[in-house]
Amino acid sequence: MLTFPQYGLMPRWPENGQEFIHPEDVSLVSRLIPSERVLRRDSFDGAFYHYRYGDLSFRLRPCMWLPIQGEGLDIGDEVETVGLGMERDLFIGVINGMYYVRRKARILYRLRRGDQTLNKLFVQEHLRLLTNKQRVRQGEIEHPTPTWNGAGERITDW
């Protein structure tokens, strides 16, 4: 059983052409892969996996990709930089890009501060998530639902 979301990247273009891409998404996918961008795989509809990279969403048939462990941060999340002594400037920004560096086995994050995208990349330890992403998942245990047929005692004398 698959659990979503899953994270990974496609560092190489599959060798058998564009048949794995949904016809409506070919132009978008050809700009995003191959690359070291961390893609988010959200669901499977039986024929196509649904992927996201920030606001961009696209569909691909099952194909090889390099799965990686997510760190709890996504594109669009508001974060605060964590200072290290007097070395770093503290500010609040929005994650604008996620890239995986294989030689370090790390995800690096690009931030946008206001209208400016910063050239410097940050690791997860240097960021603090500001938005609460806690969600209650659907329960697995079926509980009986009480029923009432209207017959019961009523308090009429106060």
C-alpha cells in the first residue's frame, strides 16, 4: 500500500521517449526533468502518478525515479532562518525551490525574501517552519454509530 506524499527526483530522462508523460503535460515536464529538483508525488489514479513542484502539477505514468526521504518542508512553506552566532542574517522567507545534492545526500532549499530570490541555498537545520502542518488522518477503526428511535424517558416535571 502506497502512502503519499512521496519525494524523489528524476536525474535522467527515460530512454523510451515521451510516452510516459500525460499528453497535456509534455511542455511542462520537459522543462522540469531531468534535474535535481525534489518532486512531490501526491497520488496515483490507476494510470498516472500526480506530481507537484510548488504550484506546478503534472502527471506521469509509472517510471524510474530516485526516491528520497522528505524533511517536512515543502515549496511554498513559510520559514524563519535560524542564526548561528553572528554569521547569519535572521529573516522570514518562503521556500521557492528544493534541490537534492547526491554527493551530500541532502535536500537544499532556495528561499524567496519578499520579491527577491536568494542565491544561497539552506539546509533543513538552518530553517524553522512557521506554518502548522499537522493534519488528522482518517481513522482506521470503524466505530458503531448510536441510533435513537425516539422512545425514551422524558423529564416533564421540573
